[in-house]
Amino acid sequence: MQLIVLPDKLAVCRMLPSEDVPLWVWQHKSLLSVTFTADELSVVCASGNVPHDVQCERNWRAMKVQGPLDFSLTGILAALAAPLASAGIAIFALSTYDTDYILVKEEMLQQAVTVLRQHGHLFEGVG
């Protein structure tokens, strides 16, 4: 697969399902995901937007699978997640209508790129 590493540091935030999506979420829209369930409101957004009192994990970086991907394709996330899991690299996965994103902690990014390259994946714009 062809991937690209996105430049922004991201945060994965957890809020109560009774909360509205805060205005700070919308300030920078390079990669933004809002997911609501009966149990939580989860937001992935630029780390710099998140107030310090919000429960979150900061310093994630995203790798985007170049798309668009057809809905009939299978195993896209598995082909990325399995080698990373074998290398002990935790991920946070997101999917959109057109493609998939794998988030890894910033300190693991270069190792993740190396592992995925060893498994035949190609990266655009990464040395």
C-alpha cells in the first residue's frame, strides 16, 4: 500500500456523552474525527487545540493510506496492524468513506515506518 505521514501532532480525547462537541475541536481541521456513542464522545484532533484539563492521549501521528479505497477491499487495516502489533507498536485506527488512517505515538513513528516498509508498504515524502 502507498501511505503518507501527516505532519500534525494529534490528540485522542474522551469526553462524556452528555457533552456537546467543544468549539476548540473545530479550530484546526487537518485530521478531525468526532465519534459519539452511548458511553462516550471521542475526538481526534490537533494536539495544540486541546485544553490541558481534557482527558486525552497526546502526541499521536497519523499515517494515511492513499485512497480512495473501494468498499469491497478487505484486509487493509489488518495488513498494517499485524506487522505493527508484531513489533509491539500500539495503534489507533480511523476509517473514513475514502480511506483508512493508522495513528501511532510520535516516538514510535520512525519505527512504524521502518516496519511497514519491511512488509512492502511504500511511503510518500518520508526519508
